Amino acid sequence: MRAYGGVAPLLLALAGPTLTAQSGSPRRGIVVLNLRFDGRFANVLEPGDTAVAAAATSRLLETLRAVDGLAVADSSAVARSVAAREADGNPCDNPCAVAVGRELGARWVVRGTVVKTSNLVWVLTAQLIDLPSTRLILSDSYELKGDARRMGPAGAHVLARRIERAARASAVPAAASP
């Protein structure tokens, strides 16, 4: 386990649900919903546009799975839970994401979008929600310029690192005031 000034072991000891890693050790649980493609603001929609969101989701998951002390919920279980909640035709919003995260026993849930504004400019957004408090602890965006097929996953990697830092910070209790 990497050392973060004692923060990683502390993360494992804090209250809240845990998921079990393949190694059998407890890890802090996080649910990641598939990033949604949003083309409402695009000047031109193209057949491969939704693939950018899928590639960004894959990189987000890959990066978060590599974090010591963090267990990413099974994507198929997340997809089933989201599909059940979207059966009424409404997309999964923050309350839906919270319900999915709680159902799967996680501490945090991540949701986001990949917004196409033009062929050269896309915006990747992500929100990290703390499930015990239902507080939004990160709402961030990353502007992608250039080849979206390459930049989408690169931007997702950057956002995953930001999500990791925000999750770690939220898991550390605030120091008591004298």
C-alpha cells in the first residue's frame, strides 16, 4: 500500500460502508455511473460521438480501480441498478445516483457528462457525492480540445485524480476546535 502520510490507513479505518477487494481486504467503496453523452449544444452530431463518453468512462474506472484503499463497484451491478431507476424514462440524476450508491453499499458515487459543443471542443464534467451526508464534495469540469477520442480518456484520467483527492479529503475527519 502506498503511504500518504498516514492517510491511506486512516481511510480504511473510518466509518462507512466498505466493499471487499479481490484480495479480500476491505476498501472504501465508490460507485461510478457511466458518463452521459450530451449533444444538445453541438453544432454537428456525428455517429461516433457517444463512443467518446464510453471511452472516458472506461478510463475513469481504470484510474480509480488503481487507487490503493478504494474499491470501485462492479459496473454491471451499477448498470442494473441505474436501468431499474431509469425505467420510468427519466435519466439518473443526483438523487438517483445516491440511491444507486446506497444500494451497492458505497461511501461515494460519481456521475458526470461528456458535452460536445463543436468538433474541437468538448467538456467533461464529474460530480462526487458523499453518501453518508448526500453532500456534493466535488463538482468539476475539464475542457477537451482536439481529437475527442484521445482527449476524452485523458481528461477522465485527470478528473479521476481529482476525485481521488476529494474522496480522501472527505474521509478524513475535521480536527476538533479547542
